[in-house]
Amino acid sequence: MVTGAARGLGAAIAQRLVADGFEVVRIDQTAGDDVLACDVSDRAQVDAIAAEVGPVTIAWDKITNDQ
């Protein structure tokens, strides 16, 4: 899950993760192509996205150690 994924650094991070073979859920305050709308400062919106997306596996070791 990448926040701020509609543009800028968030979009670049999401694109890189996808290119590296990860399944990425993209969220931003404004929905777009493959981007779900979610204001992360709004608990109700975060809960709704979590319910929609379901369990998320974090691959932090894979991201940080496979250079």
C-alpha cells in the first residue's frame, strides 16, 4: 500500500514496486487510474479502505535488502 500514489514521489514509488513484481494498492486523497480515494487523516476512510482491500502483506525485508 502506497499513500500519495496519484502523483510525485508516491506515484514513482508505486511504479517502481510494480516494476519489481510487487502487488501494490495505491491510495491518495483523489481517486485516479488504479488509485483508490482515501484521506489517511480520516479514520472512517482508512477503515473503509482496509475493509475493501483486505489483509496486506508487508514485504519490508524484500524491499530494503534486495538491492
